[in-house]
Amino acid sequence: DAMVIQNPRYQVTQFGKPVTLSCSQTLNHNVMYWYQQKSSQAPKLLFHYYDKDFNNEADTPDNFQSRRPNTSFCFLDIRSPGLGDAAMYLCATSRDVGSGRGLQETQYFGPGTRLLVL
Amino acid sequence: KQEVTQIPAALSVPEGENLVLNCSFTDSAIYNLQWFRQDPGKGLTSLLLIQSSQREQTSGRLNASLDKSSGRSTLYIAASQPGDSATYLCAVRSSNYQLIWGAGTKLIIKP
């Protein structure tokens, strides 16, 4: 089945130790997103890729970086995790069918990676 | 600035009841609105997507309506089942890629 896959499902890291979260998709969607979701809160968009074009949200901390080496894969790098970065990280994809003018189809989410910072 | 509100924050109903979840937004200039379901500790599953030109969408026991002029959407769940227990979030697309999210309604269906 076509899907969005995230690895690992659970990640424990130490304060300040870099960590990389992985997302892959078999949907061949041109847009990929990374969200941060803390307990009982709505997802917060960190950044998205439109094809290879990277778009950072204005309030995304510099501590967060992303790479998209090809259509299928996208990585979230947290350079120096702090205690406040413990959260669920969600990857999503969508297909832009309207030349980037909002006529996108639905976003498909992966199962998420729960990050714990010790 | 677009804001999305979901009321109630939590809802508990007996199995078999029909129920309505509400979502309101402040700026009617939207591209589309989506309803998602999230089970505890899991990712989000898209339930229904309503484009700005549409009034409603249906999928099985779910029906979502959209009234842009009043800034409202409702998600109607017919004949609720314990398996419907989850948090339901609505999200509005007001710009190309940014989804503006509500805080969600936590639904519990009692057997």
C-alpha cells in the first residue's frame, strides 16, 4: 500500500546530542511537510518542501534543519535538542494539483516519531 | 490572522448516538477545510476534505459541511461506535501550504 513511513517510531536522545528523524513516502507526492506536535496541542508546521524548494516557517528555531535528497525521502535534523523539543514529530505529504495556488489534495500523515530528550 | 476554534474540547456520548462536532474560523477566505482523526500517540488520518467551492462531503457514516460565509464547519457522525473514540481536528488552508489547526475535540463513545 502507498503510504508515509517514519523511522524510528520512538527516539530517545540526550540533551544537546544531534538527532535525525526520517520520513519516506511511496505516494510520489511533490510536497512534504514536517510538523511538531506537543501533548494535547495542534500540530505546528516547521517547514515544507515543494519539490526541492525548501520553505521554512518564520518561527521555526534554527536548531531544526531539513533535507530532501529525492522525492521519496525527507529528514529532520535537530542539531542540539533541548528538553523543550520533546514532542511527536509528524511527516506529511500532499500532491499539488493547482500550480501551487492552494488546490492541493489532502495531506497524508505518517505515524509520527515520538522524541524524548533526557 | 486566521484562527480556528473547535467546540467542545471534549465530548462523551453513549454508543449509537448521532453527534456533531463544530469548527469555526475567523477568515472566510479559505482554499479548503479538512477534518482529521488522531488516535492516542498516533499520526493523523484525513477523514474529509472540503474545497472552498463545496458545501459538504460524505464518507460512510461521516458527513462534513462547510459554510464559508459564517465561518463554520460541522462533522456529523451517525450511529457512533466505540471505535470512533479519538481526537478530531479540523484544519483550514488559508494560504498555499499552511494549515491552520483547531485544538481538537476529544471524543469518547461509551459502550
